[in-house]
Amino acid sequence: MKAKLSNQDTFTIGLMLFALFLGAGNMIFPPALGQAAGENIWVAIAGFLFTGVGLPLLGVTAIGLTGGSLNDIASKVHPVFGLTFTAVLYLAIGPLFGIPRTGTVAFEIGVVPFLGESTNPTGLPLLLYTIVFFGITFLVALNPTRLVDRVGKFLTPMLILVLGSLIVGAFVNPPGSLSPPSPNYENGVFFKGFLDGYLTMDAIAALVFGIVVIKAVNDRGVTDRKTVSLAVLKAGMIAAVGLTAIYLSLAYIGATSLDLVGKADNGGEILSRVASYLFGSFGTALLGAAITFACLTTSVGLVTACGEYFSKAYPKLSYKVVILLVTLFSAFVANLGLTQLITFTVPVLIAIYPVAIVLIFLTFINYAIPVHTYVYRGAILLTILISIPNAIEGAGLVEFGFLHALPLYSEGVGWLIPAVAGGMIGFIMLQYKQKK
């Protein structure tokens, strides 16, 4: 048993975590933000980094502090809530949405541009692609003890090489100059970028990937809780540095793309046009390779995390059986198409994302100053009472007028003050009970 990780092991695990976070969505959102913010790009990206990098780092560290169990964190509210919320989170970011999205996004950006116009991209080509994509995912995730070596030492360097080529080319031969900001980014720019960082969904992913990182540390003979926590923090910081560099670069590409691309519908279109501008048809293939590597590493990480969790939560299911079921179901769902996936699952993510954020911050507070379960329950209950109606309203099912009266609701964080108030109510209830 080793007392601590070597610097090389720490760096390798950090690269693995960087690759797991850098999914296709993470590559698409910064260019879109950059084009919209234009000359205000640096203020906007600062807000984006706060939630797109800072929260994931906090999430991974929070899992490290608890010894690697999201269920332990959520059970501070109530054991039943711990089991329920953990299962919902794993299913949402796993086989119901997160994993299938990796396959569909990789297909639409990496393959569809090379198909003929007469070819139906959602038919047989998508079916064959997802079979291969999730087959590779299953094989890589089959032996989790080698995940770090496969992802951290092979897939991540390839991803960095591909992305680096695109980024260097854009800096050497920029597509244009910084454009004027769009109306949405003329005022309140930092907070707008702050909210856009939610789109990465990495605060939720961090709670899933934390167990993968801890397993990687344990596999190297390090089991002491404090040492593991420190190793997770160091790996998270390495990943955070990598994500920050990529986000800054991609956002700058988007901010200088307006003259070349025009007003784009999404960041994928921006990257595709810039890649074609820099390298021609080879650039399109280069971008497709980058997206494919990013999606594959994220898919492997999510499948591995789901396998680790469900095989432990339900001992009758082996790890191999779980990842087989997850990859098969993900391949099936992926063939529904990306648009249908987003329409169905985004409301679910809107409902659970604020809860995940509150749990992360409560974990850090509890680490410094023990927090009673009443505080957890009050904060989470009021968060849920806002986030679930917000998700229902966002899905267009029912409109809740009272939500619009909440402070910060128009900024997208109407749950924030209720969460703080709920925690304070829980604290007051505790004081009252102790005096009786």
C-alpha cells in the first residue's frame, strides 16, 4: 500500500478527468458564447468559467471529502432521498440522456457532414454508428482498472492534439476581429456567462465522475481517506486548468467568427465553418475526430460510473452485467435522435441541477462546520419546491405564476434564495428543538 500517488500518476488521473468532462457540449457552448459576447468575451467567459469549471471542481472535491459516495452526501437529507436522488442522477446523466447524447452528437458532427444529401442520417447509418460507438465504449469500460491508462494515456493526448491543431490554426490565422456584442450580452455580461456555464451540466457529472477518480486512486494502492481526498483535489485542479485553457480558446474563436460564419445557430456550426476555413475538408474531418474523441471519453466515464454505482447498490447485478445493460439501452435511446433526447430530458436536468449544486455547497460547509440534517432538509426541500415547478414550466406543461415573483428568477436562479432560507429555517427548528 502506497502512502501517496506519484506525480506521474496524479497527472495521468488529472488528464483522465479532463477528458471525461470535455464532452461535445463543452466544446460547442464556448464558441456560441464567444460569438454572442463579442467584445465583451472576457467578462462573459469569466462567468462561464465560474460555473463551467469551478462547480465541477467543487463537485469532484466534495465526493473526495466524503470518501467517494454521492449517496452519503444525499443521505444527509434522508436515507430514502439519498437512494432516490442518487439513482435519478445516475439515470439522467447516464443511460437516459448523457450517454446516448455522446453517441448522437459524435454522429451528427463527425459523420453526417460526410453523408450524401439523399442519405437519411437517422436511419441505418445512425444505427450502425451507435453499435460501433457503444461497442467500443463497452470494451474500454469492461476493465475499469485500466480506464486511467486507456483514457489518460491514449485518448486524452489524441484529443488534445486534435483540439490544439484547431486552436493554434485559429490564433495564427484568425477568421476575423472581435465583433460587437449581441443585445443579450450588452449588460449583465458576467451573470449571463455564469448562467451559460450551467449548460455544460458538469456539476452533475462531477458527482458521477468522483467515484471513477477515487477508484483510480485506490487502484494505485492509496486508500487513506485524507490522502485520497488530496489526490482527488490535485487531479481536479489539473482538469480545471485544461478545461479553462480550452474554454478560453474556443470562446475566442467564436468571438472572432462573425465575419466568416455570420450569426450561427449553435457553436457546432461555428467550429465546423472555422475548421473548414482553416484546413478545408481536412478541417471538417479534424473537428469530427475531436468531437468523437471527446464524446467517447465521456461515454466511457459515464458507463464506468454507472457500473460502479449500480453493481454496489444492487449486489445481484455484476459490474459487467450493468455496463452491458447501460450500453445496450444507451444505444437504443441514441437512435431516437438528439432533438427528441433533449426535448424529453432537459426538464429533468433543470429539476435536479439546483439540488446537486446545493448538496455540493452543503458538503463543504459540513466539512468545516458540522451541519445538522434539519439544515439539509430545509435547504433541499425549498430548492425542490422551486426547481420541479420550474422544470414543469420549462417543458411547457403548466405555468406557475408565483415563480416569476421570486428574486433572481428572471436570471435563472430563482431557487437560490429559497435554498438559503430553507437552510436557515432548518437551523431555527434545530435551535427550538434543543431548547425544549
